[in-house]
Amino acid sequence: MGNSTAVSTLIIAAAAALAPVLADLLRRLRIPPVLFELLLGILIGPAVLGWVSVDKFVAGIAAFGLAMLFFMAGYEIDFSALKGRPLNRALTGWSITVALGLGVGAVLMLSGFVVSSLLVGLALTTTAIGTLLPMMRDRQLLGTPFGDLLSAAGAVGEFGPVIAVTLLLSAGAPGHQAVLLLGFVAITMVVGWVAVNHQPARAAELLDKHMNSSSQLPVRVLILLVAALVVLATRLGLDNLLGAFAAGMIARLAIKPEHAKVVSSKLDAVAFGFFVPVFFVVSGVKFGLDELKEPSTLVRVPIFLALLLVVRGLPAMLVYRGVLSTRARAAMTFLQAAALPLLVVITEIGLATDRMRPSNAAALVGAGMLSILIYPLVGFGLLDGSEEMLEGEPALQPDPGAPADWDGTEPVRPEAGREE
């Protein structure tokens, strides 16, 4: 490691450590630490102070940080709790979002505002569930009916665009990519089935033995799983984030319930203690601040910010009608419109393939930064200020015909002999 790399790593680590301190000092404003990570990255980067340069070593750590962010998203989401109503509503909402996004992208392309309608359209369909999950956990929303609906919407809003990017934005033909994707899904399903149903007694005993030892063997095995599926996805020509997300899902299924709490705390330490903050700090370092100095670029930021809310957020007002109260639907609108990690990925693809102007890339990432700051503040603020949410989730409303004791946690089943 060269001297400049060591200095850059030191400064990035300092920025990562300072971000939550600043968030705590300004806790009344409820600004998430991720925004400070981005802003500090901009400050120490070449656009302002010039203290940090992104070489291969730093870029490698940041890339693994992004993989860990998606791994934790796959790990945190309890898909068994999301099946049925939450997942169905999420898929419906994202379908509407995709149609809106591609339509808006086409209009922007025809007007000369953007180069590729597909790139911008997909960018507008994302949700930063990996960023929202820690905020939801801090507010004890995970596992609640509203939390399940938001988790499902976020999972589809992050997993769906990754699949679309894999099929539509890669160098191969979509049909060929679809075959590779199916192959990847088949392999991961086999790996997951083996991990859940065929854990050798000796291996399980060894993992239990080193659960709290200095070797931290279970954590090392999970990191190996992330790396293996990321490499598999990359070798198949798929997006590496797909491998990281799948690794998180497999890990959640494979870990024994009695070990889940301990392992989760260890994964939090590895992911959110270092790798994920480094990704966001480095994203700030790489941010094209010079582009935003141009008035024509700066004006695009609020436009993209508004489009995120319209395209990704507003469908919630329709999709969750009859399930959530108006205030809770408004909160869902703002929360699922928060986007950033995939915006970074999509804009990098656009710049590398000359299908996105640097001005639009900077404006999209800038809009993503603002969405992470503004939309969760508004969304969680609507929930925090809602008496109905504080009284035990009566913001969840039954569908017409639901029994009187329906609590929102399961879809309403038609009575025997009753037509659906």
C-alpha cells in the first residue's frame, strides 16, 4: 500500500467515524448518517479539499461496501412475512412505477433532456431499502404490518431494477441474459436448499463452537458466501449486486433462529461499521460536484427529485388504498421514493457506455442525496406525528369485506362457499 493510499484510507475512515457523530449532534433534525457520509466524501474529495484520491485499493473496498449493503438488504428482509398481501401490492406498485418511469424517460429523451430513456426510466424506479432498513429498525418498524409493506415495496424497488439492469443494460442480448439469469437463480436455489436442509452435524458443531471465538468462523463463512455469489454473478455476465442480494437471502434462511441475534450484530459491525460507510464516503469523493456548478445542471436536480416522488412514490397512494390510511399512504409515498445506491450504479453504467451525460449523472446522484435526506424525514415524520400509528397501527385498514377482528397482518381469506 502506497503512502497516498494509506492517507486516503485514513481520511475516509475518519469521515466514516465522524458521520454518525454529526448525525447525533444534529439528532433533532433526524438527518441520517448516510447523508453526512456523502457530504464528507464531497468535502475531502478532489472537488473541494482534494485530500483523497480513489485508487484501485480504495475503489475495491468501496465496491465490496456496496455488495455488503445489498447483502444486508437481502439478509434483513424476512420474505416469509412479506408473501401474500405485502408482496402482491409491492409488485403491483413497481409495475405501475416502471410504466411511469419508461414513459417519463421517453418524454425526456424526445425533448433532448436525456440520451437514454431506459437508463433514466430505470433510475426512477429504485428504492434505497438498504438505506431505509436501519432507520426502520431504529424506529422499531421492522416486523410491524406497515414495516412489512414498506420492506416489500423496498425489496421489489431494489431487486427489480437490478434484474432489469442485468437483462437490459448488459452487453449481451436480453434473451441470452435471461437464460444466464435463470441459471444463476437455479444455482442459488440449490445452494440455499443445501444450506438450509443439509448442514452436516460436524460443520454445524464447528460453527457453533466458533460463534464467539476470535476466529469468528460464521462471519467468515458468510463473507465467503457473498464473495462466491458475487463472483458467480459476474462470471455469468450479471450484475454483481444480484449475487450479494441472493447471498443475504440464503444467509437468513440458513442461520439457526437461536443464533440469528448474535450473527446479526456481527454482520452489522462488519457491514455498517466499515464497508457500507466507506462506499458512501467514496461515492461522495467521486461525486461530480463540478458539474453542479453549471446552472443548467443544477436546475436538473429538483426536476429529478420531483420525478422520483412522482414515478416511484405516488403509485403508493393508489396501491395501498383500502389497506393504509391516507396519512400512512402519504408516508409510504415519500419513503419508497428515497433512492441512492442504485442511482450511483446506473449512472456509472451510463457514463461508462456513453449513454448518459455527465450533467444528468451528477443531477441524478444529487437528487438521490436529497431524497435520502428529505423523503425519510417527511415520511417518518408523518408516521411519528400520527396518533393512529402510535395507538397500535390502526393506520392499516381492512379491505372491503374483511372480518371485524382483522389486524392487517394477513390477507383476508374468502369464506367457504363465498365467491372471490
